[in-house]
Amino acid sequence: MLSSKQDSQPLLLSPGPTPVPEPVRDILAAPLIHHRTDEYRNIFRAVSEGLQNVFRTRNPVFTLASSGTGAMEASLVNFCSPGDRILVLACGKFSERFAEIAKACGIECDCLRVPYGEAADPDAVEKQLEGRSYRAVYSALCETSTGVLNDIRAIGRLVARTDAIFVVDAISGLLADRLETDDWNVDVAIGASQKALMLPPGAAFLAVSPKAWAAAEGGRLPRYYLDLRRYRKAFETFDTPFTPAISILRGLEKSLEMISDEGIEAQWVRCAKLAGMIRPVLESWGLEMFPRNPSSALTAVRLPAGIDGTVLLKILRRDYGVFMAGGQGDALKGRVLRIGHMGAVREQDLLRGLEALSGGLARLGHPVGETVFDAPGRTR
């Protein structure tokens, strides 16, 4: 049965940022060290190698002191030139961001749009690629704004037949959904610290293939801080060209240790189990699943008629200390609820979140009754 005890600590069940576990918080609070030292370079070498395991790549993974959007911009300004044409598989607000960055940089952009809640269709991608020359194809692994999961493996096979590079925003999906960067022909994979890596925002990552580097050699877009050639040069001595997010990377060393102890595949399984735990409950309450092919990183549901999602989120934050996320954009704001279950989120966290959600729905005139849990994914 759901506990009636309210935890006094705020609980992040948003699809980012996510909870930071105590062992990582302890390291984040440690005295600062200098980054131009052997001590820091040893840490950076360890986290860089650990990130290769997380991304499932043999290629180097470069680290930026930025949000995930900084890495998204880096994936355009380093591999494209003015007048180049790219293809964006647009299925939500975050995949659409690639097109917005392209416009700002003078890059021609075709968008293969699908309705929100649906994934990009590989057959449609194949048709779009026929007879056209693109510098790059951009997609999200998990589209955070809708909770949908794209078939990166199938799309990667299609792009690999062309001269285009394949760039994947894995910021939310990394470690929650399977991603085999090298085996799936992903040339640039993007991640960020504040999701399943269990850290505060402030660091972003790019795994870059030789095919992508070949495209970068002729790149003519202006760049300085985001110039990955600088990062590649500094990486030879396990360093960065600019001041790194020192404390976050020290915390990353610990979080990668925790991830390694659990196992990457075990992380995928756990996130899927948590999704399977809460989705039947939400549907029994009259909350309809929003995406057709949902990610394991988060659950996105359509709220019942008459429930204002903006008001519901305020109640959850103010009265229960639980942070979930709403829909984004005019079409989804106030109508969709998004619950994250990646990284450090565990079963007991979701139980507390469901208790809070049941109370919030009841206050808005949608009582759901009492839910009893026999085991994860089963209710009666």
C-alpha cells in the first residue's frame, strides 16, 4: 500500500535534472582542486574512459563545460559549413532545437516532422534520403518533450549508406534506453550530466567517430569555445582547452563507478522495470499514455479532461515536495505530465511520487482511490 508518510526532502521525478545520490553529493562538496595538475588529469582520464563504456564506443568522448544544448550546437558548428543541408527528424521540442540552431548558423535544414507522440519512421527516413545529399542527419534517441523512443539502430543503418554523418541527441536516453553508438552507426552521440549520469547540470559530452572528423576537416562555420579540434588536441594529454567543470567531473568519477558496479545493461533493465511499474497504475487512473513507442527514461501521459497540468504541478511541488514535468509548447502545455525514472530514481521514489500524484488529482476533482502494490508492475 502506498505509504501515508510524506518525506521532508524534495524529490526530483522530472526527466532532468534528476536526483544526485549522496556519495556523489559528498564529492561535489569536497574542496576544489586545480585542473592543470596530474591529480585532475588522472580523474579526467578515468572519466573519459568510463564515458566510452557508457556510450558503447571505442572513439574518444569529449567533455564541454555547458548544458546539453552546448553540445548540440557543437555538433552543428563543427561538422557543417554555411550552405550545407541537413536533415532533422523532428518529433518534439528538443529534436526541433537542432533545426533552430541550424537556422541561427546559416545551415539549410529539411525537417522530417512527425506528430508529437510518434517516433520517426525509418521507411520515411529512407525515402527522404533517396536522391538527396545531406551533410548530416540529426535525431533524438529519446525525445524528452514527448517521451517517445526512436529506432536509432534502423535509422543508423540507412544513414551509413550515405555520405551524411548521423548525430544523435542521447541526453535523456543515455543509460535508460539501449544505445550502441559504434554498432548502430552513430557518428556523434551527445550526452549531459544531469540525467542518468546522476549529476547537476554543467557538463556535456560528445562521442565522435572518424567519419564525423572527416566531415569536420572542411568545416567553415565560425567557432571558438565549441571548436572540437581544440578539445581533440588537449585530449592527447587528458586535458581540456578551457576551464572544465571540475567538481562535476570529480562527481562523475564516482557516478561512473556506481554505474559500473550495477552494470550498464542492468541500468537499461531497471529503467524499463520502473516504467512497467508505474504505467499500469497511471492508466488505471485514467491517464492515457502519450507516446506510441515510449522510452524507458520517462513516462509521459495525457491528463484527464478538466485537469490543468500547470496547477497540478504546483500542488505537487508546494504540498508534497515532488517535482514532475509538464507538457512543452502550446499543444502540450497543461495537458501532459512527464515523470522521470532514470539515474538514481528507485521504486520507493516512484511510490512516493504516485502517492503525491493521487492526492493532487483528487484535489482537482479526479479521485483515483487507493492503490495496492503486490510487486513492481502489478496492482490490485
